[in-house]
Amino acid sequence: MKSFSRFLPIVSGLAFILFSCNASPATGQGQPAAASSISEAQKNTTKWPAPATYIKGIPIYEEFSQTEPFFHFDNDTTYVINFWATWCKPCVEELPYFEELTQAYKGQKVRVILVSLDFPRQFESKLAPFVGERQLQSTVIALADGRYNDWIDKVSTEWTGAIPATYIYKSDQSRFIGTSVKSMGELEAAIQPLL
């Protein structure tokens, strides 16, 4: 039994990768905000959480709890938070739509946050060059917390953990897209009710 417990983190990680880049539909509309342990005072702030460190200008958050305020800002801005990774083909294919959204709503109260779930050992060798080569204009952060089962329900109870996944919210209204976005029109249609 002890030898099995040594491999449990590896098996868990492989299961996450296996079920990532999901193609099954899961779109929530008007779902209640995700359950959270964040305080009301934290919800009523727009203070940007401080990262643990930076790698080539990309904020690195070691634990989900450091990023949790991103999901609870209570103001008049619509937040579009996309979970992705450089190794996930559907994730990379949909990135141009998020970039287009960033440009189309520049100067308006819409904020796109791209949360990379790349492996921490590849932040510098793969993620940073990827962001630089593509000159991404959306806010990019990296989340190193591999304990997915501990925090995915805090994003959305509809989320299986597969990526790409997008959580869109404004104050207490939210939507969840559990598949890849196929067009700018689809993404705009998802945010329109929250503008």
C-alpha cells in the first residue's frame, strides 16, 4: 500500500492531463457565483492580488487561494477568466478570440485574464516564450497549484477540471463555458448579458 501512495500524485496528475482539453459541452448560463471562503470585504475590493513571483514579466501564483480574489471582485467590470495551457491544442486555437475581445473592449469595463495551467517547470522555457512570440495583450498569469480537486469547484461547480474552460462574471452574475470557444461571436454572445 505504501508503494501505491508514492505514485498517487503522479496518477492524479496524469488523470488531470488525460481529461484536459475536453470536447464535451458544458455551458452554464446565469449560474450562481461559485462557493467561496473569501470574505465580503475581499469581494468589495478591486485590489489585484500580489503574485508569489514573476518569470519574465508573468505573475506566478503558487496557490489558488492567491488568485481567488480574481473570481469575486464586486464592481461594474465584466471579468472573462480563461484557463488554458500551451500544451493544450484547443486552448491555443481559441486564444485569438480572447485577444480580439481584449482589443474590441479596450477602454471599456471588460477584463480578460488568461490563467495558464502549464507545468511550473515549463513557465520559463515554454510559457514565457509563447506569450512573447504571440505578443498577447490580455492579462496572463500562471497558476502553479496542481491540487486541482481542491479548487476547481471554487471557480464553478460545473467545471470538471478539463481545459480550456472560461468563467465569466460581473458582481453576482456568472456564466461558465466548459468547452473551447469556436468564434469571437460565441465569446461576445456569452459576455453580452453581463455588460
